Amino acid sequence: MSFVRVSTIEKELSISDISNIVQNAQLALQNAIVSVGKQPKDYVTRDLLPVEDFGLSSESWAFTYNATGYNSIINITLPDDKFIVIYGVELQSPNPITGAVKFYRNVDPLFVAQLSKAYTYETPVLYFNPIVFPQNQILQIMAYANATGTDYVAFRGIVAEPCGKVISCKK
């Protein structure tokens, strides 16, 4: 069972609900591309990749906390022609230590997801309204560590980038 959190409302999700969340994220990406005068047809979309998109050291969504409290786990500036939308957090650790995540665009806080309730879900994924990060913007994620150590927190999202950058376009 997965749940969605939109503002203060939580409900169990069906497969159709999750599909709608992903479709809304894709639409948000298209709108971001159009908003800067570009054409969505010139882009290919794919899932987020820890190394390619966030500069992590492996394709594992592993984060090591050396201190409790808020830690910056992702802090990147998106290049020209790269757009990211994040719509969920998947908790992959059997012994979680991450209590919350905060999303920032540039210096502006956009959303805080409190994660502890999701640890009780059969499928520990928390979905939320898509958060869009357009080209040339800073994407920062802060995570609250309840203890020191390594935790596995995957971000559900979509990347749009020019054809041929990572994936070629179908002709």
C-alpha cells in the first residue's frame, strides 16, 4: 500500500492514482520546458539517476550522515536544457534514520516531507504534488538525520533533457 500526501491530506493510493501522479509530473515538465520557449518534442524523459543527475558516487540512493539534524544531501545547479520533477520519496532502508526531507529551488524552500509515518506503510513510498526544477536553477535537498550512519532514501522523479544526452530519441 502506498500513500499520497498533498498538504495535510493522506490517502491510500491505487495503481491508477499513482499513474495519475506520474502523468501530472510529466505534464509539469512539459510546462516548464514550454515556459522557457523550448519544445517538449526536442526532449526525452527518463527516471532520475543518482550519479547522472545528482552527482552521487554510485547508482544507489545511499546517504551517509555524520551528524544528526538537517544535512545537505543534494545540492546541484541544473545545466541548460535539463529539467527535473520530483514527485515522491521511497524509503528503502530496513532501519531508517531519515526523519524528513526539505526541497529547495535556489534558496527558496518549496516543500517538507515528514517521513516517519511512511515507515509504517506496506510499501514505504510517499507521493506528493510534483516539484519542478527548471534549467539553470539550484536543486537542494536537505535531510533530517535522527542518528548518524547510512540510510537509503530514493527520490521518485523524471528528468527531461535533449535527445542524445543520455538516451537517444526514437526516430
